[in-house]
Amino acid sequence: MHFNVCVALVALLCVPLTGCAKNGRGDELAQGGSSREEIAGVLSTLAVVYDTALIFESLKAEHGALPRVATPAELSRVRFGSDALTDELKDGWSTPLHVESDPSGGYVVAAAGADRRFDRRSWSTPGATRSAADDIVLRDGKLVRSPADWAVAAAEELAGGTLRDHMQAMRTVSPQQKTISDLRSIASAALTYEVTKGSLPAVKSMSDLAQLLEPDLIASVPRTDGWGRRYNVEIEPSSRLNRIVSPGPDGVLDPPSWSDPSKASDDIVMQDFDITRNSEVPASPKDALSEAYVDYIAARGRLEQR
């Protein structure tokens, strides 16, 4: 797994569960009265469990064997060299995950669930459970005990058309979204280059950057933004300049705005591998249950396709 996949995990925070809207009877299921918050908690927890397993799979692929790990902090230090990821390795109820691995064996990722208590006696009994309080257990890339099927069915029943509409919206990518996604992919690949090979040399175009990053660090460096226009690229180590800019919807670069947040502009700016100006109109309020469902589907796919 390349660094950009791990970076994705850092952005993959558990969906906040306390802000879900209340919708009367639609908020609860006949199945034990489980709420939207509980179902969203299960799905967001599954997403974190899958992506944590992906870290183990990456370590195994890169080093030929697993490290000895017993806590989320140890896993973060082994993979990223710091405790930076520790706070992300928690379930939907903010309980730290149980993680363990052994060079001579496999690995386990487990979550305590809504009751915030681990029931290790249950881990030896594989099966599909039916409660948000049940532990979720994944061993060596396979989910062996969880309420995943129950939670997915409950989410689809609760969200109904809302979930279907949300999934359809997720498939529709705006030019702004494509541009920002492309820039973040470039940032991940460029950061990996710096970590493994040293600082980037002077670069004046995406084609120049592609010669450095393709195909080992990124399959293909985008040459144009979401509107089909060329990026303005300025990477110059001697002057500590590192900037890539899309002219945005109007197609006109506005350099004075790049360092002045108070100046109105539709340019999209990535400075030092961070998006510092984004012309995208803020999205409408999101439904936490739908967001958690999407996170779960995406994380499961990442692990299955490793």
C-alpha cells in the first residue's frame, strides 16, 4: 500500500454521532429500538476496523512479516513513526480499538461497540450478531464476528430514499471536487517522494512532476484541473516555494489572492501540500447515517482490493 492510502485513513474520521437529526418513528427500528446514532456508530466503527486492518496488511506486504504490536499507539509508531494516528484508532463511541499482531502469527483488530466493553470470551465464536453493543472482531483481513449485516439492513431501512439519494450524489463529482481530489493525490505522492528520496527538485509543470512521481508513487499525475485547464506549478526548493494552483471556474489566475485569504477569488491553491484556498461552495448539512454507510462501503472495498 502506498502512503496515499494511509493518508486517506487520517482523513477518515469517525462520523460525529451526536448531531444526527431526529425524525420521530424513523429514528428507531423495531429491532430492539436501535437508533440512527447506534447504526451509524456500527458502520463508522466497521470503516475504522477495516482501515486499521489495511495498515497491518501494508506492513506485512512491505516487510514480509508483521511487527509485534499490542496497542493503537504502538501501531501508529510502527507505521508512521509517531503517535499521530492513535486518536483515529477508536470506534464510533470513542473507545480505543484493540489491536495485536505477532511476527510468527497474524493480527487482530477488535472494537468494543456501544456498551464500551470488550467481551473477549465471545471472540472465539464467529458469527453475525444483531446489536450495536456486540464486539466487532477482524482477524487476518477477514471479519469474523460483527453486526455488519444487521447494521447495513437497518441503515437501508432507516434511511430509505435518503440513503439512495446520498449514494447517487457521491457518484457525482463536481469540477471542484475532482480538482481538490487530484491535488491531494499529488500531495500524497510528492510527500512520499520527499520521505524516500529527498526534497523535490525545481518543477515548472505537471509534466515535469509526472517524470518524478509516475508510475511508482502515483499511476498518473493529472495534467489539468476539473475544468480541463492547466495548473500553475511552482516548486523551487532554493526559494522554499511549493505551490500548485487551479484557476478555478473562471479560468483566470489571480496571484494576489493566493496569500491573502480576505481577497475574493475562485482559484484553488495547494501550498506546501495543503489546500489553502478552495472555491467550492460549502456542502449542505450531511446525514450522519448516510455518511457512515458510505465510509463503511469505501473502507471494505479498500481492504478487499488490497
